[in-house]
Amino acid sequence: MPNEDIAALHEMLARVIDRWTRGVSDCSTAIRNLGFFRREAPVPPAVCLIEPSVVLVSQGKKQIFVGGEAFPYDTERFLITSLDIPANSETIAASRESPCLGLALTLDLRIVAELIAQGGLPPPQDPPSGRGLVIGTLTPAILGPIKRLVDLLDEPAAIPVIAPLIQREIHYRLLMSDQAARLWQIASVGSQSHRIARAIDWLKMNYASPFRVEDLAARALMSPSTFHHHFRQLTAMSPLQYQKWLRLNEARRLMLNERRDAAEAAFHVGYESPSHFSRDYNRLFGASPKRDIKALRRNAEDPARSALAPNPHAGTAAPAPEIIAAALR
């Protein structure tokens, strides 16, 4: 019976997502933190940054690569991440007749912390996995409120009042899921994962500035060795690799959206040498800055040629190496 319930909920969700995404690869919605995606062909691994989110597909199949490890998800499994994780996203099953349809809901870790603080929730029995990204099992209890949240798009006047209540319920259901341990750990102030999350926030705000790992570890109130170990365990990168990843992706955005040249973009994000920037860029994106941006613009002008779309949850344009950390070593 539960499998039948899930299948019926997915069918209804897919119809709604199909209606809102016709003609586009990705779209935001009138509900804060909720977005839809659509892929009409398989998509090779593409660089992306996944925010703390729950991501699911109601039709098709996708997978995420982090540090060389694959995390597949489909109509039976959902993706959840508790940190800003650099990754590669791949669409495995999709066609024009049966597109891959799904949604991403950004998590509010303050709600998670509030629900835990209120008490009454059973603490998870199993320790969380090492990564900041995990795959959970979809249940009607999780999918039901997600379906009700999506249905609010046809009742816009009710969104400001009802959407926050349903989103709170979704967070509660996730805390009762088989991946509750990851959310408990990241939302617990003072935990090592919480400290790493705060360090990541600092890196995102100061990606263009040089830093010493020892100083960042001190900010996190951890020894350098412990900080480095947990940072790599959660993100599959060292702190310096993470900063480089942020710099290169911001430079890519500047060249694509603001039409900066490669040297200007390199200096803006903190590189002192354009040639060093070009070498790092080529390692990560598989092409020189000039060739990569030219391909992105060509794909944007002809969407039928593009397998990738600029979505923070689903990847950005042009093929990229499957394993980001390998490109940054």
C-alpha cells in the first residue's frame, strides 16, 4: 500500500511540475525556497553547488557525484544535503516523451534547530554518514506534505499563510526519516558539523581573500588537523580546494553574465596570475575560459543543443569533470 501511495503522489506531482516547466529547464516558484526542474535528455555530469536542500524526482532518475562517490536518486529515494556541497549532477533517465521532472526545496536549518529544541523528538539511533550529502528513502509521510505544498501554487492567496506551516511539517518529517542523524548533527550548535558549516559560510563571504587554514580552524574552535579532517570528510575537499572551487565558479559567472574577460575575472576573484587561473579553470571545467564561455553562450542561444541548465541544484552549462576534487588537486 505505501508503494502505491508513493506512486500516486509522484504521478500527481509530475503533472504539476510538467505544467510549470514546459519550455524551460528550471523555474523558481511563488513559494519561497521551492524550485522545479525539467530535463528532456540525459545530461552528463556538470558542476554544481547544492545548498542545504531536499531534492527529489517524480519522474526519471538523477545522481550526484561528491568526491568520486555516486549518490543516485529516483522516485524511491531523495537527496538531502545539510551543507553547501560542491558536486557534479547527472541526469540518467530522461527523454522528450518522458522528461525527468523534480523539485528542490531549500532547508531552513533554524526550523530544524527549533524542532529539536522543542523536545519530544526521538534522537537518531545511528550516527550520520561521513558526507554532508546523503540519500534517504521516500515515504508517504514525506511526500504527502510536499504534494500539499506544491498544490498551493494554484491557490496563491493562501501561500503566505499556509506554506510556512507545511514547510515546517516537511522539516519535521525529515527529522523522523532514515536520514535524521545528518540534520540533527548539523543543526546542533557546537557540533563539529555545525562548526564546519560556519567556516563554509565564512569562505563563501571571503572567497577572494587569502587565508590560513590555521586561522579558519581557530574560527571554528577546532585544531587545524581536526578541522581539516572533518572539512574534507563532509565536503570531499580541503578548505583551500573549496575556496578555489568558489573562485572559479564566480569567475565563470562574471565572464558569462557580466561579460568580463578572463584576466579581469581572475583578478576579481583573487587570482594574482591569469595563466594560473586559466590552468585551474581548464582542470575544473575541461576547457579554457574562452572556449568554455563561448560554448555556454552557444548553448544558451540554442537550448536544443544544451544538455545542461544553470540551476544550483541541477548543474550549470557545459560538461565538466565527474570528480571535482580530482580537478582541484
